[in-house]
Amino acid sequence: MSQPLRHLLSIGDLGRAGIERILDRALSFAEVSGREIKKVPALRGRTVVNLFYESSTRTSSSFELAAKRLSADVVSIRASGSSVDKGESLRDTVETLSAYDPAAIVIRSPHVGAASLVAGWTEASVVNAGDGKHEHPTQALLDVFTLRQRIGPLEGRSIWIVGDVLHSRVARSNILAFQAMGARVTLAGPPTLLPRGIEQLGVEVTPQLDALADADVVYVLRMQQERMEAAYIPTLREYAQRYQINPGRLRPGQLVMHPGPVNRGVELSADVIDSAVSLIGEQVKAGVAVRMAVLYELLVGSPRLAAVA
Ligand code: ASP
């Protein structure tokens, strides 16, 4: 077995073998999620803290369910309604929560690098649940899981990531994960929303959708208006005209993914979201099993615990 993992801050922390190990375990946790009693005792007596400084529906609910299905005690803190509102610094908050001796801290923050800072301040394992526009590794894992379930190995597959790549932590983590699994990745979108120099990651980059038929999978990104300090596109309407993924732009056999939340009618047309080519519902479902597998990997697979067990 390769080096045990203490934190999950970036997809780069896992090689292909690490990704596969987590996804194989997620498959057995998916089976647990299908049972009437959806619980296993793996983390009984241990505490998981979810610390969300940015809005979230899918990620926060699925981390909470994942920890509960592993029988952990769970404390979920959102910026609004906590002392974070009163200006308590991230470091103070983490030190306060560390008094509960958590086994894991799951953190989402609007700031790049927040999860790795937290990892330096606590004994707990830290999971990056999204740090600004940097990374969102568990999203990438659940996306690879969903695709493996639907189309098998990603080796040699073509995946197009379309839209606001510039502000997307999902794009960054997914490029790394898809490539690690042997897929070819193409980025498409308005030139203003494609980061300069991103070709260095070994991706194809295009401002046009003309060759979209090449894609086996079209991965659509949300326009991240909350992260845009300037006007990157003339109007959303014009963006939709040029880049919206709708039935007219897809060929039979292609699959469509989106990390959510979707701006219906902007990056994706409503009829595609609700059609059989959309994997969006499967992505959400995969979130719980994959996050169970991540917590298990960090908390049960670690050498500290192996010594205690
Ligand atoms: N939910 C994803 C994220 O937190 C994608 C998005 O918000 O567009 O990054």
C-alpha cells in the first residue's frame, strides 16, 4: 500500500492508485447507502467538524451524512450564526474547535489555501471542501466515481470542460483527476474565462464549441458571478448564445455533467438538465459514498490509528 494520507487538500495528494483505492471503497459505501439502516460503526466515538465559510448545499449536506453514516459525532458550523460572523479569525475558530479533539475538520472557504493553513494549526485530518477558486478535490472524486459507474475506465476518453474555468476550483481538481485516470481533457469557453498558460497542464484549450462532437463527456461549469470582480463577458444572454450546452450542440451518445448549482438557461438548457444524458443526479448521489470513503481513508487508514486499533 502507498503512503497513508493525513489530509486531502488537493487531488495532487492522491496518485491514480490513491484515487482508485478511495473509489473502490466508495463502491462498498454506496452499498451501505442502499440499505435500510445506512450506518457502519467505523468512526464511532470520533468527531468530525464541518466548517463552512461559503454557501453550500450538496457538499455540506453530503459531508454531514457521510460522517453520520460512519457513526461519527458531527458538529456543523456555518459562517452565518457563528462567531465567524463576529469577526473571529479562522485560526481562533480552528483553535477553539480543536478543544473538542476532532478527528477531522472539513473546511470550505472563499480563500485560496485556507484548507492547507488549517492543516498547519490542528492535529486533526483536514479535508478541503473548496478553497476559493483553487481546488475542490472531493467533487473531482465523486465525478470520476460517477463516470466509472456509467462508462467504465476513463483511459483514452475525451472530456470537455466548458465555461468559466477561470474562477472554477472544480475545473482545477477535475483536470488533475481526469488526467490521472488517463482521460484527455479539453477546456472550452470565452477567452476571458480561460486562465492564461493553462495549456501547461497538458490540456487542449479552445474558445469554440465547433469540435464538441469529439467529447464523450461534456462537463459544464457554473458562471461564478460571485467571484467576478470585472465584466468577463458582455452579457449572460450572449454567453448562453455562444456557449450554452443545449440539445442542438450535443450529438447522440454524449453525457453531460455539472457540479451544481446550475444556472438553468445560462450554461445549460433546462431540457438537457432533465434529460437522460444528464448525470447530475448521479453526481449528487455519489457524493455521500465518496465522502464516506475519503473520511475512512484519512481516519481509519492513518498510521496514528493503526497503532491504536
Ligand atoms: N459547487 C461547486 C463549488 O463549490 C461548483 C459551483 O459552485 O459552481 O465549487
